[in-house]
Amino acid sequence: MCEKGKRCQKPEQLKGKPRDCSPEQVKECHGDVKKHPCTSRKTAK
């Protein structure tokens, strides 16, 4: 899906692929969101 740094909004905090982020990592990076914005196909940097 996403390559490291290509679609991630916080590539400096990415340890693998955005879809592998734990709920805690998502909350730390993006706050309280329903879906991880970095795994959306529309999200591009």
C-alpha cells in the first residue's frame, strides 16, 4: 500500500508501513480520528 514516507503525514515517526501503526501511534500523530489519514488512498504528500 504506502511506501515509507510517500503518503505518510509524519514520516519521521513511521517505523514500518502506515497501515501497521497501532491505535496509540495513530492517536499520538493525528489525535482522536476515526480512521488513520495516512492509509487513505487520497492522502498524498
